[in-house]
Amino acid sequence: MTNKAGKSTREMAEERQKKSRSYLLIGFGIAICLFLISLNPKAMGTLGGGGVLLLLIASRVIPDIVIGKSNKKIKEAKRADRGAVAEEKIGAMLENLGEDFLPIHDVVSQFGNIDHVLIGKECGMILIETKAHGGKIRIDNGVLLVNGKLPEKDFIKQTLNNTYWLRDRIEKELGIKPWIHSVIVFTNAFVSAPQPIKGISVINKKFLTKFIEQNKKPVLTNEMIWEKREEIVDLLTPKI
């Protein structure tokens, strides 16, 4: 049994939501403490003029800091939630490809989780990274741009690292050196003039099925990968 598509990203979103709530609770607790101190004449007298000034500053600054951290976690949680939805959509597409395909989801690697690894009877192995960014994706002189800007992290480097890691892992454990077709799939963005970057294809989700079909090749390595598919699932799926 492989992982469910989007599992780790969904867990990340939930963890960020918990942290956001924790920040709010901490801020609320601090605010109550400061308020109670301000109502206590004896405590205020003990603080002195300088202490009262610090108390006033703290009552203004600390809530802003805590609320700011909470809002940041909320934004990060929403981004992770969009990512999980995107991975779930692609996962559903892969699950419906038929009996000649075997998808593995949420594969843990040292370079961050691989969203999907698809094993096909004729296409060998396809590594799929899913991105939920909206807007327009453009490739300018071999550089991937999201809405005209560099993305928050290097998607190409991430995908290349995971591709080499997966290839080496399969070769080390099973004695097969597969050719891995790697692709970054944007589920919500328009990809202008799709073209590979360092061998990594960049496409919109509606072209994913076509991409898979185009990479069907009846070569010996692909046949060997298909024969070893259950062993690959065991290798890439964490033991519980």
C-alpha cells in the first residue's frame, strides 16, 4: 500500500494551522497578564515610571508580533492546502490510468518528498512534481519564472536532485539503472511555450496524459522496471 497523494503536504498544512492557533493563544495569554497587571495599583507602583513605560510598550508591541506570526502561519497553511489539493488531483488522474500503470505517491527523499512516481509497463518511470501556483509560467533563457518572477525555491534543482536520488536508489537496491522522465506539472497556471529545462519538462496538468503517452517506449529497461514494480513500491514506501 503506497502513501495517499498529498499526505505529507496535507499534514504540513494542519501543522501550520496548529502553530497559528498556538501563537494566538500565547498572545491572548500575554494580553490578559498585562491587563491584570495594569489593574493592580500595587503592581504598577512597584514597577515605577520606567516599568510602566515598558509595560505600555509591551502591550502594543507583543500583540503585533504574535498576530504577525499567526498570520504568517495562516498564509503558509493556505499555500500548503492548495498544494495538497493539487497533488490529490494529479494523484487521482494517475490512479485512473489503467492496469498498465502503477503510481506511488509522496515518496520520502533526502531532498524533500517526491509528489508522484509513476511506473508504466511501456514508459518505465516518470517522476512528477506538482505545483499549485496560479497565473502564468514562462521559461526565459532556461530559467523558470512564475508570473515574471523567480519562484520561492528552485523547482528545477529540487526535481533534478530527486531524479538522481531515485535513479541511484533503484540501481543500488535492484541493480537496474532506469532512465527517469521527470516533469513539473502546474495544476492552476498557464504554461507559456512549454520546453524542458535541464531535461526536466514543464507542463500544465491537461498535457500530463499526453506526456505519459509520448514517453512509452518498448525498451528492455522499461520491461525490467515493470517486472520489479512491486519491489520498487516496497522500496519507496515507508514501513509502518
